[in-house]
Amino acid sequence: MKLFLTFFISFLLRLVLIFYGNWQDEHLQVKYTDIDYIVFTDASRFVAEGQSPYMRSTYRYTPLLSYLVLPSVTANILFGKLLFCVCDLCVGWIIYKMLIQRGVSEKKSIFCSCLWLFNPMIINISTRGNAESVVCLLVLLSLYLVTTKKLILGSLIFGLAVHFKIFPVFYAFPLFFMMNDDYRAKSNKNITKQKENENENENANEKEQEKEQEKKKGKGKKKNKKKQNNKEKQQKDQPIIQQNKRSLFKTILHFFNKDRLLFAFLSAGFFFALNILFYYLYGWEFLYETYFYHVIRHDNRHNFSVYFYQLYLSALETQHGSLVSLFAFLPQILLILLFTVKYYKDPIYCCFLNTFVFVMFNKVMTVQYFAWYFCLLPLIVPASKMNIWKPVLLIISWLVTQGFWLQRAYNLEFLGQNTFFSIWAAGILFFLSNLLIITQIIHNHRFSNMFKNGKITKFSFLTQKNNSKKDK
């Protein structure tokens, strides 16, 4: 009952804001609806007329999004917003289910779902008509399916998520490495048997080689001790080299196991199949607007990024601006590789860290990007050692630095004041606030392997608590 009531109230709240936003759009000068929603619906209008969605300028998304919001053109303009709000609810439901799987109590699982469902920023993003909730749903659904061993469907949805927005590709690494011996219980038994057989074969080969060498020594005459010693060394070295080659080959085969190959081929295959289809339908324009534009873009409009001012100053120097844009990827890639190698056994936590640093170091950062890690945050909250005051203080620092930036941006946007430098300074403060948050999250996280003997494990601190209660 509590769960149903939670979701019902969160949906009702969104519904009220959708209708209020429609009223505000009609009666007030400042519009509630996001400009992106107008772009989506305009693109859908072109699709409904049998034309390309890319005929709408600044439409830089997959054609699938314009297909999804087609009823906004053919039926009701509010359909897209309702769809995005339903996706919000689905994300909240998956958060609840994934936490229950890890042994979190129902009460705490509902509370963590509320961190997403009643997040004012998330509610604002969806009710204004931004489609980030669709991406968040695809990401969480793929993580849920892969971790519950529904690998075929999970891989396909993961490929769809990467097609929708390219940033989830960074989740491929922790998911791929996660599929080790602990991911499948059967593989552990097979591996132990293989190792036993390998040891038996190696021992048998060594005994046969020793017997052959003894026979050769008895029959042969000792003409030259040095030559004989060299031959003996070569004979000893050859089987060792062969064994090393065999073990290396078996290690490679074992690393690329069935689960990893299935995940890689299905997700990549579906991703490329969609891209080939839309390239056939819309040509180079599809590839450029959906993917390449986001790689080479150097947006000189004010945003939260620490690179904003540098890109603004180099707006007329295209070569210099492109170099800054490409350089921005370096810290992102290095940190993502570092976190993947270190934390892949706790894949949800690893995905959260990867997303946070990707957004934090991105050359363009807007409010919508925060939704990418907000959907993963509730899943790691139960594993945090922070007391109640520390996250409160971190949230306050995050909101204050963001508010300072918004105030400077308001002076530029609405009052016409030249506040570009102070916007950049506010962006640096916001960056430092994010840096403080991520370091505290890492420092206070209780790392826990997600799989053991083919089963999803409960959070390690929960099992420790249960064991201590039994001992008492």
C-alpha cells in the first residue's frame, strides 16, 4: 500500500505540473515548456508528413525520439510530457526492485525510490518536456536485466540505450568485466575441473619427459659435457614454453567467456543495426547530428562547465576551440578507465562514478545532464557510511554554488549585464563542490561484490549485521 501510494502521489504531482505548465505557456511571458520539447514535436511533425526529422534545425537526437512523441502531433501536445513522466515512474520502480534484490528492507527501498520520484529537479525536467527520463529508463532497465541474468534482452536494451545517448557506452566496461566466474555458478565448477585435468596432464608429461631423458643418458656416451648440458636445457625449456603458450591461450579463451561474447555481440550488433537502418533512411545527416556533432561541438553559450569561458573566448578561432573540445575528453576517459578497473565488481557503484565524472568534466553541462547520475544515486545510498548531516551539508554546498551560477546567468540573460567571467568563476565553484561530493562518496562507500557463486549478493554490511545479530 505504501509503495502504491508513493507512486500515485508522485504521478499526481507531475500531472498537476504538466497542466500548470500548459496554463503558464498560454498566459505568461516566461514559458514553462522546455525549448527541447518544441524541437521534438516539430521534428515529429516533419516525420508525420513523411519527411526527415532533421529538417528541424537543432534536432540532434536519434529519429526514435521523434517517433516516440508522434502522438503529441497527431493526438495531444501533452502526450510527450506524459510519456516522460511515466518513464520517471518506471525508473523509480526499477530502483525499488534492484534494492530489494540486494537485501535492502522495503522501507529503505521505498525511501531510496523517493529520492528519484520526488526529486524537484527530476520532476521539473520531465514536466517541462525533456526526454532524459527515457535514457535513464533504458540504462536502468538494461542494468536490471543483465544483473538478473536476462542477458539477451538486457544486451539488446543496452545497445538501444547507447543508440539513444552515447554516454552509456562507458557502462559496457564494468558490465563486461563483471561477467567473470562469480557471475555464473556453473562456470566455477567447470573451471575447477579443467584446472585439475590440466595439473594431471602436466604431471604426466613431466614424468614421461624425465623417463625419456634418463634413457637417453644411459644409452648415450658423454663426449662433451657442455653440449649435453645445453641439449638438456633446451629439452627442459621446450615443454615449459609449450605449457606457457597453452596456458596463455586457455586464459584468453576463459576471459572471453560465453556471457561476455553474448553481451558484446548482441549489444554492439543491435546498436550498429539501428545506425545502419537510420543511415539508410536519413544519410550522413543522421550520423552527424546524432553523434559527431556532440564530439566536435564547442558550445560558447553559458553553462555549468569549467570549459565554458575558454570555449567562449575561442568561439571565433575554430581550430583552438576544437582542440579544447577534444582535450576535454582526456580527464573523462582516464577517470572512467581508473574507476572501471578498480570497482567493476560493484558495477552499479562503478557506473555511478563513471557518469558523475563524465558530467563533471564535460565541456557542456546543463541541468538535464544531472538526471544521468541521479537515477543511479539511490542505488548506492544504502551502501554509504555517511551520517545524516554530511549529505545535507554536501547538498547545501551543491545548491548554493549552483544558485550563485544561476544568479549570474540571470543577470546576463535577462538584465543584459556582461557577467561571462563571473559565470565562469561560479562554474569553478560548482566544479569544486562536485569534486568534494565525489571524494566523500568514494571515501564513505562500503564496497560490495555484486555476484558470488552465480548469485546476486546482499550488501556486505547487511550480511555482517545479520551475522552479529545471530551471534548475540
